[in-house]
Amino acid sequence: MNAQSSNPLEQSIQYIKTVGPKRAETFARVGIRSIKDLLFYFPTRYLDRRNLLTSSKAYKVVEDGYDGEITVIGKVVDKDSRSFRGKTILNVKLRDEDGYFGCVWFQGAKYFQDKFNSGEIFAISAKPTISRYGELQFVHPDFDRISEDESQFFYNTGKIIPFYRIPKELKEKNIGDLSFRKIISFAIEEHLSLVKETLPARLKEKHNLQDLQDALRQMHFPESEEQLNEAKKRFSYEELFYIETLVALRKNNYKEKLKGLSLPLKTNLVKDFIKSLSFELTTAQKKVLTEILSDMKNEKPMNRLLQGDVGSGKTIVALIAMLVAVDNGYQAAIMVPTEILADQHAKNISKLFQHFHSLYPQYEIKPTLIIGGQKKSLRNKNLDEIALQEADIIIGTHALFEEEVHFKKLGLVIIDEQHRFGVAQRARLASKGSVPEVIVMSATPIPRTLSMTIYGDLDVSTIDEMPKNRVPIKTFLRGEIKLPDIYKFIVDKTKEGVQTFIVYPLVEESEKLELKAATTLYENLKETYFKDLNVGLIHGRMKWQEKEEAMLLFAAKKYDVLISTTVIEVGIDIPGANIMLIDDAHRFGLSQLHQLRGRVGRGTEQAYCILVTKDEYAASSARLPKELEYLSPVLIEKYKSAIRLQTMVKHLDGFKIAEVDMRLRGPGDIFGVKQSGFPELKYSDIIKDGDLLLQAKTDAFEIVASDPQLLKEEHAVIRKNLLEHYSENLKYAKVG
Ligand code: ADP
Ligand code: MG
């Protein structure tokens, strides 16, 4: 412990009254070391005055039929435990200013017995009942011990009492609610005046925010509900403001400090390529292309997010952008998350180029592929092509990062399905050339508030329209019992030339078991329902060459049905496949289901997605008790898989599905906030605090635009706070 630290708030808490070295050690074990740690250890809840009644008032409202939660404060007068049919029942009797009331435990009597001692004061909260003896009674209530003073305060002035999460290490050393609260109050008395403000005065004024010292005091010992809310708002704004400042700095660093390439359209290459395609680009594709082309022409480095639902045609847009780089004498690389996908892209791109070359012999563009597990000789040949710029377009997985890959002249990097890659990886690839242009592609639609934080440093282009020829996919949800009928349906459709994916979930812990299930199913189906069909199998344990072979056979219509674990999830494009059967569908997440469904319906034929589940509730046509917005977390948990599956039936639109997914999972989980290089949110909820986030963003971007180095006197506080608290996150932002 460092008592000599220059910042007095960094001193050990042993200097707080009643703490001392021994207790300080116990606190250190749960991560509370300095006075600052303690001041920022906020209550997890507060005793709520709104439901506080005296015992006789409580009695009346219960008699009148009120059945909500009530809090009564009383002093323990008696307790007894009796055994009844082999069970121990604990009764605790308390009194307040106008009567008696009781608490009962039918379970854990031994444990609770020791918590209540004669003369101690408790706040008791639960739905009360009236006992057989006509007494006000609480069964298994929540209870909080408070001091005599506090109870007086609480009654007379409405003061709100804080409760903290007290780790068991502290409880074991007899630091309970009362002593913890006392220690906090001493810390505030003795040290609060040393806390330095962390927001510029102008912003505090602009948004009418409490001073930091005030806000800290109100968080611990609020004067009123309003003051408490103001304090919470201050911490929430501050957190969002600093995140947006990091975003703004990161963007500024990239755009203003680094010099990029200017890649205009030089020849007719791009125009001719577009003419060679078998379809016309959609309006949305043309719109995002214009945005991308203008970025590429501009000398500032492009850093753009290209988003669009599964099947909206991002790949062709990416390819055209790559050709712009080639037109300027540069190479372009596209990085995708799986070997299969890289392989598939490489094949499709080669085919497009061959066709292009046959129509316009003057253009000869060479693609090459870099993935793990390639034969040494092939790999070396491809590496040479890249180093000598014989290859113009390089397709690969994260193997593109490896040190032996030397691009001669890299002008554009495209990262497909970004949510699987972290910023660090992005930065690493980008550093392979002299600041190449960057496009990140994502099929996961991101609500705006979220993209403002984790992708806030990227410019965004959205393809918000599907190619016109698409027929909406029909989605069905069925119980397992219907499988025989479904297999018959598949056999019938096969006669019309339709191909089918059958997907089995592969959960990591039981990979072996699942694999066995998929293999067994494959063997069974081949001998029974599908004995006249050609059936293939693909799974994650195969080498990529084996996977490639299976995919090739499927693409060439040598298989009617492909049984698969989830390796096909991302990006695979087999136009002839129009049935997607997902078994045990309740075990998949929503975005995964949406991705899987996106594997079919990519052509002009009617496609089907059939979800099969063991979840009987989901498969029945039972309706949820309420609309999703109104379901409590407990009910959401209970109906989670039903909600997911029924959402799939109801919606085809990825944005709608992403919204539901956010509700079910919370934002952090889904979109890789953790990989984004931004700090996690402690005080704010980006869905609920959307307006505050917008304000914080505007403020942060204005400040960084006017003072990118944060050198002005009025911004010194921001600079200092960033270096002190966000140094880890500054890596990608760089304050000079
Ligand atoms: P995603 O956005 O999921 O990456 P893809 O780029 O793989 O979508 O496109 C899906 C399919 O649609 C591909 O087979 C592609 O050739 C085709 N496609 C792309 N753009 C169009 C268009 N404008 N009209 C018709 N088909 C298109
Ligand atoms: Mg794609």
C-alpha cells in the first residue's frame, strides 16, 4: 500500500476514521484500496420511502385489499423458533411507534435466527399478510438493518438510506451495512473536498450538471429522489462524454493526421466491369458506391462501415471498390472470417473476372488466395505473387496478418463480417501498407445509438434495399414430431431440382456428441427417407480441403441435401439451395438463425426456412402473455427461445430482428463492444440514455474539432482525466 502517493485520494483507506491497517487489508482483498475506490463504490440500491408505512397503517391497507410491497421499520422485541413436522419455523416479532408486527421463515430458520437480536432496528419489506391471529405478518421478507439515528431521519425527514453490496470477506470481519455506511460517511467528511472536478465548467453549465463533489455526496446520501437522479445523470453524461471524446479523437487521428491515398477512376475498367455483370446494381448499391468512390478519390484515408442485410449484395460492391484500387495500380485485399468463405469468394471472383476478360480482353485481373492449411508449394507461389504484385486482388482469412505476407502496394483493405474481428486486428492489417483505404462490412444491422459508440469513428454506408428479383422466404416453425412430413416435403422438392441444407447446432462442450448426432442422422437419412437422394455431410472437424470438396459438390448439384453443423453459417452463397431446415432451432441465437436463413432465397425461386424445435411452447401456436416491450426480465428469460423462434417467423428484416435481439440479450453482448477498444459502460444504458448520448457526442466532437490536441486551458481537465482514467483506451486515439 502506498501511503506516500502524490494524490491524496490515492492514499490507503486506512487513514479514514474507524478503518486502520487491519480493516484496510480486508478491504484491499475485495479491490477497495484507496480513498478514491471507496468514494466511487456506489450503493446498489436505496431504501425506498414511497412504500413506507407504520404498522397500523399497513394493517389497514392490507385489510382493504392492497397487495403490493410495503416497508415497515421496527425494533426487534422477540424471536422464537419451533419445530413442526421436522421443520424449524422462525418467528420474529417487532414493534414500531403504533403497534406490533411479525416476520416468519419456514426455510433457513437457523440462518436467519442469528440475524435478529433484541433491540436492533430493521426495515422489513415484502407483500404483507394478516396471520391467523390477526397480526400483520411478512413471510420471508427482505430486511435491512439500520441504526436508530437513521430510522429517525428516515421517518422525520424522508432521508434516503443507501445499501451497498457488501462482499462476504467484509461481512466475515463484521463489516455490515451499518459500519460500511459509517466508513463511507467518514470518507466523505474527511476527503470529499479533495476530489477534483473532471468535467469542463462550460459543459456542466450547459447541461445543468452537479459538481463532482456534490454528485458523489448525493450518490451516497441523497437529500431527495430528485437530487439522486441528478447525480446519476451527471455520472452517466460524464461516462458517455468521455467515450465520445475517445471516438472523436480516434476518428480525428485517422482522418486528419494520417495521409491516405487518392484513388480516382482512371480508366473505363470499373465502368466496363459493371457492364459485364449479369444483373443491374440496385439503387442502394449505386448510392453506397458513390459514397465509397468519393472517399477513395479524397486524399484522407477512408474508414467506412458498409452495412446491409444478409443477401443485400455487399460483396459485389466491395469487389468494385477493389477494382478502383487496381485501376490506380494498387493491390486490394479482402479478409473474411472462415476458410470456406475465403475459398468461395476466390472462386466466384475468378469466375466473374474470366467472364469479364472474355467480354473485354484488354483487362486481365489476377486474384489469389491465402488461407491456413494450404500446401506449402501453393502457398509460396501465392506469397510470391503478392510480393511481386502479380496478384491484384488478395482474398484470405486472418492468415493475411501473418508476417510472411508482404503486399507490394496495398491500396484497399476490406474486412468482411466485422463483428468477428477486433479493432486491434483491424489496426494491424491497416498498418501493412501506408494507410490503405479501409472498408468494414457487416451484415448485423446495428441500432444507431450503438453504432455511434463502437463504430463511431467510421463513416457509415447502408444498403437498405434487396435486389429486385427476390421472393420473400417462407418461414415455418414445427415440433419434432413433424420431421417425417418435412423429410417427405424435401424429397418432393428435390424432384423439382431444389437443394436443401439441414443444420444441426454444435455446442462446444458437447462437440463430439453433436458430431455423432449429425453423422448418425446422415447415415440414417441416407438409408431411409433420403435413400434415393444424394446426401453430403460437412462439419467443423473436417480439414478445409474436405469442406471445400463438400461445398463444391453441393454447388455443382452433385448433392441434393447437405447435412451440416454450423460451419456454413457465414456468407456461403449457393443459389440452387432453397430449403433451410434447422433442427433444434431453439438452441441458436437470433442473429445466427438470421444468418442461416440468409443462406437460402438468394435467387429468383421460392425459398423455405423450416425451424424444428423440442420447445413445445414455441412450436405450439400459443401467444406470449404480453408484447415483448412489456415482458419482465423473468418472463423474457422464461420465454426466450419461443420469442426468438416466433420472431424469425414474423420478421424477415434484419433490423427488426436485431432490435428484438438487443432486447433479449442487452447490447454489450451482441455487437462486440468488448472488442471495440472502448471502455464498458458502468453508469449508462445506451438504449435508455439515447438522448444524453447524442448530447455527449455533439459536445465531444465539437471540442475535438476545435482543439484536436486538447491544448486549450479550458480543456486541460479533459486531457488530464483521459490520461488518468482512459490511458488504456487511448491506444487507438493518440492524444499527442
Ligand atoms: P451479402 O450482402 O450477404 O454479402 P452477396 O453479396 O453475397 O450478399 O449477394 C447475394 C447474392 O445476390 C449473390 O449471389 C449476388 O451475386 C447477388 N446479387 C448482388 N447484387 C445483385 C443485384 N443488384 N441484382 C441481383 N442479384 C444480385
Ligand atoms: Mg457477405
